[in-house]
Amino acid sequence: MSTINDQRHALPALPNWQSTPEDLPTAIHEIKAALRARIEASGRTVEEVFAVVERRVAARIAEIEADRERGDEVWPVVDYADIASGSVSAEQLDRLRRRGCLVVRGHFPREQARAWDADIVDYVERNDFFENYSGPGDDFFGSVGSKPEIYPVYWSRAQMEARQSERMADVQRFLNTLWRHESDGTQWFDPERDALYPDRIRRRPPGTDSGGLGTHCDPGTLDLWMTRENQQAFRHLFDGTAEQYDPWDAAFRTSGPQYPGTTMCSAFRTFQGWTALSDMDHDQGVLHTVPVPEAMAYLMLRPLLPDVPEDDMCGVTTNQVFPVDEKWHPLLLTALSGIPDVRAGDSVWWHCDMIHSVAPVTDQQGWGNVMYIPAAPWCPRNEHYATSVRDAFLTGSSPGDFPGEHYERSWTGRFGPADLNETGRRGLGLD
């Protein structure tokens, strides 16, 4: 290993594709050649480095399979009361880092969650949403098949009250501190402060037939290989020191741009998440993940292996989510695991790199209602996005990361500036 470390400073420079190249296949070919050259300059082959990652991922998957054989839940479950009191055990924390996902029981009182659900119904109905709904604003969520399932609603009182609540801040702070947010004298983000990242809601009524969502991940697409910030964030995968790769290290993740496209997230999220507004059983079209945070290393290196065509990144391209499938990633999909039963007021969280999907359902039993609220700690990238979020909030517009449908601009009952508390103002960068 000393030889690898000694040679890292002389590694070849990588191209930095910060805008859409006119000839994408050529760009992919060049970036793959540069990454291979960088790995090989370390004294290792791509195959050797990939084998390190594959063994690590396989060991995590073996742990998951052992849990299944014992009849144990794959997903960690933590009570909100333990988070609020600081009494989550060291054993639980270790399991959270190994799995990268959790259910928070009793995050909000059940009656509060049900009241928020009713408030959303009142908000959309009084503003004639269904009469004016023109169909899905993007092809990805349009694939679920229900009409509508994902509501392009961002500024309801219910959503904003949850985003700026102290109980939400408690959980976000807890999740942020699972990450290494400071290194080499640089604070990559502030774990004590979250940006308000507005997202949509999902409402699936009883009897719904939904096509679900295929396995994918959301941290980016080609920008994961093609911008210098991401090349630095994943540096250990490309400099021959894959053993040192840490999916919980925020270094270089909090300032870099994403590859331009229509499926992107301008913010850095430590965890994606949603809060349940209804009870949902585990077999009713629920969220599944591959609960292996290290799987991103597998996804990043897999396109460099010789069985992948030179102009292909295992299906990753612009304007589509990052796909994960049986053709290129069969090992990973063996670990796909659904959430346990959840009740209104519980919340569900998964590491921002994590592979996830939503199972299809036929004749759904009960409602399946959630509002999407992530953990997005304050950092340069999120502070920059907060500027456009403030404008969208003040005008009732759709936020910049989402289709420009703007249903709420003229709606009554919208959450307004006077309703913000201190947490909400800080989350929008107003204080």
C-alpha cells in the first residue's frame, strides 16, 4: 500500500466536463480512459480495485441475508424519543451506519400526521387542483400509473409545519451527525442547521393499481464521474486506495455542480426521507432499498470493467435517473429490502447514495400517503439553492429542481412568510 500512496500525487489529471458535451459517447469514452489510467498509475488494475469493493459489498449482503434467515428486520428501527433524549445506543448507531437506512417510530404524534393529511386534502380541494391537474410533469413519476399519485404541491401548511418543526430538526441533526462533516480543517456542512428542501407529496387511495418505481439512485448521473468535485469525493476509488473509501465522508460533496439535465438534485442531502401521513403495511407498494451504503462504490467502478462498451456507463446518461438493473448489478439487487409496516407519524430515511425502488401494487389496501422531507444540512451548495427556493416560496412557484407547473401561485391557504418560525427562516437563509 505504501507504493500506492507514494504515487498518488503523480496521477494523471482527469477531464472536467461541466457542461453537456456535444458528443456524449466521445466524452464517456474519454472519461473512462482517464479513470482507468488513473487507477493503473497507482499500481493496481481496475479489476483489482473493483474486487476490493465487491468483497466489501458481498460481506454486507451476507449480513442482510443472515438477518432474513433469522427472521430479523433488515431495516433498523429507532424511536423518536431515543433520538430526542440522546439515548440511541452505540449498537444501534453501528447498525445504522452499516445499513444506511432507518424507520423513526413516533417521529410525530399519530393524530398530528392524520391532521396534516386532512389539511392537504382541504388545501388541494379548495383550490380545484383536480379540475386543473394536467398530468405528470415528468416522465419518471408519471410511470407510477395512478392519477395522480405524486402531487406537485410544495407550500401547504402541513408540509411547511413539518419542515420547520423542532421534531424534524431533531431527527435531521441526528442523521447529519452520522456523517463525517469535517476534515483537514474544512467544515463541509453544518450538522446543526438544515436547509428547507421543498419536495412533493404522495397520496395513493385504497384500491389503487400502481406500477411503482424501478431500482435507481438519486445522487446524480454523469456528473458523478465528470466533475472534479465528484472525482475528489470518490477519490479513493480512482487512486488505488479503495479500502479507504467511506460512504459517510462528506468531503467535496457539498459544493460541486451536477451534470446539467432534467433529473437532478441541486442540494446535498445526507438522507432522503419521507414522513408517513397514513398507516402502510409492508406489502402494499412500499419503499425498498439496497441497504448497503458502500454499493455506490460498486456502481462507480462497474462501468470501467472490460465487459461494458466504451460508450456506455451501464445505462447512466443525462435526463434519466441512475438505473440499477440485473444486467450490470445482479449482486446488489439480491439485497433489495422493503420497509416494515409503518404508521402515520413514523418517518423513513435512506442514505443519499442508496439504491431504492417502490414496489408495484394491485388493489392497494388502505391509503399510502407521505410527504417527502430530506435531511439537507446547510453548506455552500444548499445555500446557493436556497436563493431560488426563497423565490419559489414567496411566489408559490414550483422549486427549481422540479417541473415548472406552478399550481400554487394563486392558491388560497398557502403557507406564507409570516408563518415561518426561527427554524424555517434559517432553513431558507433568511437569518
